[in-house]
Amino acid sequence: MNRRNFIEKSSLAVAAMGIPTIVPASVFGKNAPSNRITVGMIGTGRQGLGQNMQGSDMKSIGTRVPGLLEIPDAQIVAVCDADSWRMNQAKSVVDAYYAKNSAGGTYKGCSAHTDFREILNRKDIDAVMISTPDYWHVPMGILAAKAKKHISCEKPLSMSVHQGRELVEALKKYGVVNRTDSEFRSVRPQNLAVELVRNGRIGKLQKVEVSFPSDPPPVPAQADMPVPKELHYDLWLGPMPYVPYTDMRVHTPFDIKKRPNWMRVDTYAQGMIANWGAHYFDMAQWANNSEYSGPIAVEGKGEFPKSLWNSMINFKVTYHYANGMELTCVQTPTSQPSIKYIGSEGWILIDGFPGVATASNPKILSSRPSAGELDLSQTQWDKTDFIQAIKANRKTLEPIEVGHRTISISQIGLIACQTGEKLKWDPAKELFEGNNAANALLAAPLARKEWIM
């Protein structure tokens, strides 16, 4: 079956489907499915299964980050992945977790799907967690919004500024609760720094210096390989052009823990400036109180490997804000993650992740908010915030509008490095001033109309 036939026929099949998941209330008692937000997991790879479903331990700061399985007000009722091995791994984890925590000791209520549209078609699913490769986020997010599903979407949110704006407008139109899935705002060393900066403990914020981790060496062009039996490769490619399969373009078969290979291919992702920028640019914007806006100018340089893994590496990008604040980000072959806030009266450095905090004066770090000041000490974890926002019909801590503004910074920085020019940026219009060539790069060349109709 060719790609067009697959899309057309599966769309017709999905339209006729309805797959209810009926679980007796006695299985969970007061936390019965009827009292929970039902969730479909779209994408069950390293991030989807390892972090978003199961959570993780941040031992260095003595904190447990809960996954959706651990949130009493949520129930995962479906999992989906184009890789059937990953999909079945996720289903087994869900069934085993709920069986262990049920009175009867058994549970078989989680369904498994290859095509994500089957999940969107289900009337018994309230929300979706999108944990797919980056290029899928916007098409899936728009379709989920049309299906009236609340959405938590992995970062980076989009592949272009225009594309991200399309997702934001779809969410506004259909009125679903939405969240950018990033835990940084909930990690105390990270949000403590934002709290202290916003409360004036280092004076006027003048500069933020960010360092991103190094990349592995670029991988050259690879020989074509047979498509693994467990991978629906046409569906994995989805809106992107067909290319022959090689696992260095996709992910390592039968391995959940290894970072996926597509993250280094600019067709599917935008490299470290986006992957870590989605975290650290968010912190910088939050501290600068500009999370719904952005810089007014950008300049930078970077290297673009001529290989299969061709995402930008070894870069330095500088952003200028209307209030005088300057943001710089650097990646070198030996760099490590960090963020430093420099003010007129001192500085705060969060080194590594989750992060170790130091300051120009140790008393800065022990300062506590006064009445009326920003207090982030009780910030909910990302998954908890998402589920509770649905139940309360409120805005999440990091709406997708904020995530879009964050990743836009990565994208205009990438464009500055591609053009080699200092560019003036209008954050209200989301356009470069007087540079049509740069503006032409604001739209990702995706052949994706069939996925959002």
C-alpha cells in the first residue's frame, strides 16, 4: 500500500471506529476511571515511556518526578506508537502498574494502537500526551485540538515559527486545555533562580548566559537497510518526504534508553539549540518576564555538518531585548548545561541539571519572598499541573503559547546562523524586519496538508 492510499484508507477506517475501554469501578475504588482524566499516550519511546508514563528520580535533589501512571486523578487507557515493539512495551507497563495497584491484582484495560488517529477518534479519552519526534508535534496537536482532546505536548513544540503559531491558533479555536511538557519550571533549583531574579534579588537583569551540552560526532551517510518488521515506517515518516530506511535516521531497534537518532537530522528535529533551548530559553524568558514576547534582534554563528546527522553544532547565538537584557547561548564540543543570570547587583548560576545553585553572595539564595512577591516553591510537577488544570478548567503553568514563544527563540537563532546576518525581530508580528530571505525560513517546508484536514 502506498503512502497516499494508506492515509486515505486509514482515515476512513478511523472515522468508523469507536473503541470503548470499560473497567469496573471496583478496580480503583474512589479513583475509579469515571473519576479520572483518561489519557492516550501517543509515542512510547524513550521520553514517552521512560519519563512521561513512568516518571523519574532526581536523586541529586532528593525529588521524585511523577509520571502519568503515578497521578491518582489520571488513567492511561491507550498507548500508540508506529513501532509495535515500543507500543507493546508500554502496554505491558500500564497493565502491570494498574494490576499491582488494584484490589483484584489484574488489569487488561489498556488498548494498543499503531495509528494515533484511532486514539483521537475515541470518545472515552479526555486527553493525549504527545511524545513523538518533533516534526509530528504540530500535525498531531492540531488534529487533537479538532477532536477536542486536552493536549500535553513534548518540547520542542514545532519545526518553524509559522507552524507553531498554527498550533496555538488551533488551540484557541477549539478551547482545549494545553501544556508544553517540560519539567524545568517545576525543578526547584531552576525555578528558585527565576523567583529570585523576578523578585529583584540581583537588581536589574542585564544578561543571561546559557551553555548547552555537546553533541556526539556527526554520522555520515548510511547504506539503505530493510525496514524492521516491528516498524510501520510509512506512518513514522507521516508528513515528511519518503527516504529509504536506516536506523541512524530513526531510532535503535529494541532500545528504549538510547537517545533517538532522528534528533540529529534536521528534517525531523533542529538539534541542541531546540532540544535544550526549549528548556533554558524558557527559563530566561520567564526570568525576564517576557514569556509571551521575545527578543528584538538576533545574531549568531554555527557549523552545519554535511552528513546524515546535519543539525547545527558548535554555535554561539546572541539575542537582544527591548528592555536592554542580552541572552547568549553557546555550544562547544565540551560544553555542559548551565544558566547564569547576571544583574546590576549580583549573579546566580545554576550549573548542570537538575542544577546546583551558586550566587555572587550566598545570602541571595537564602532569600525568601515577601508578601506580594513571586513564590514558586510550591510549583506542581508538569504532569500533575496538566491533569489538575483539566479538572479545574484552568490555564496550565506552561501553556503551548509559552512553549511556542520559547522555541521561536531557538528557530530565529538558527535562521540567524543560516543567513550569517544580524536580524531585527518583531515579536508581536513574529517577522524579521526588512529581510524577506530570512522571513522565508520561518515556515517549515512540510507536505502535511493531509494530516491536518
